[in-house]
Amino acid sequence: MRIRILAAGKPALAYAKSGVEEYLKRLSRYGAYELEYLKAGDSATVSAALLERSAGNFRIAMDERGEVLATQAWADKFASLELRGEIKALSFLIGASDGHTPELRQTCDAVWSLSRLTMQHELALVVLLEQLYRVATLRRGEPYHR
Ligand SMILES: C[S@@+](CC[C@H](N)C(=O)[O-])C[C@H]1O[C@@H](n2cnc3c(N)ncnc32)[C@H](O)[C@@H]1O
């Protein structure tokens, strides 16, 4: 199962650029993780572009209003999605400064939160990548996740 991360706007902040680079490098040992950037813009334009680019995928909107899951629960959800053989790709959708539209949240298959805090979108991208890495190591029984 491919894992796609679709994010509005390339990171401009130095810490986010290096965090993204670091976790993508680590994730490359664990399968097909693809990070794609879309042009940043207003909420309606970005949400429409995110939905268009992720058509046919199992879509997970990343949003502070979503379901807050423990890392083990992420790993369990990944395992059960993989068992449903028809899902070829998961797409995690990160919005721009104004966030997702209500329509995007309703259209997605799931809405997950990284915490109840509202994060700047570049920080949310780094936290998402770190969690994907953590889940990958957990599923392999490696000691990164303790
Ligand atoms: C600055 S936030 C947008 C805040 C905006 N006020 C809203 O209503 O969503 C930009 C993006 O970062 C991501 N994000 C920020 N905090 C998050 C959190 N706690 N959990 C998951 N994603 C988050 C979401 O994808 C969000 O669309």
C-alpha cells in the first residue's frame, strides 16, 4: 500500500525543511512514502486541489478537529486497511494556513488529529512524518517506539 502525503506549500522554515528531509530519509527504508506539494492558497482552492490529487485513494484529512489516536491505534488501522486489498494508496491531506473546508472533511474517509493543538502547517507535516516513521518501526518490532 502506497502512502502519500499531500501538503499545501513547500516548507519555508529551516527546521521544517530539515525535519521533512530527515524523516523522508528514514522512511525510505520502510516502503513507498511519497510527499507531494500543492500550491498554497485559500482554503477552498487548496481543499479542491487536495481532493482532486487524492482521487481514488483512501483519504485521511489531517485536522485538529479529527480523531485523536494513540500510535498503536495508527499501526492497527494501517494493518486493517492493508487487509482490505482494494486500497492501493492512503493519502494524508495537510491544509494551508486557513485549513480544510468542511466539504473536504466530509468527503474524506477519515479525519485524524495529531493533538487538539492548532499547529502551523509545516510543523504539522513534520509531526505527521515522525508518526509515520514511528508506526513503521513499531510494525517491524524495532525499538524506536518504546
Ligand atoms: C494552521 S492549520 C489550519 C488551522 C485552521 N484554523 C483550521 O481551521 O483548520 C494548517 C493545517 O495544518 C494541519 N494541522 C494543524 N494542526 C493540526 C493537528 N492538531 N492535527 C492534525 N493536523 C493539524 C491541518 O492539516 C491544517 O489544515
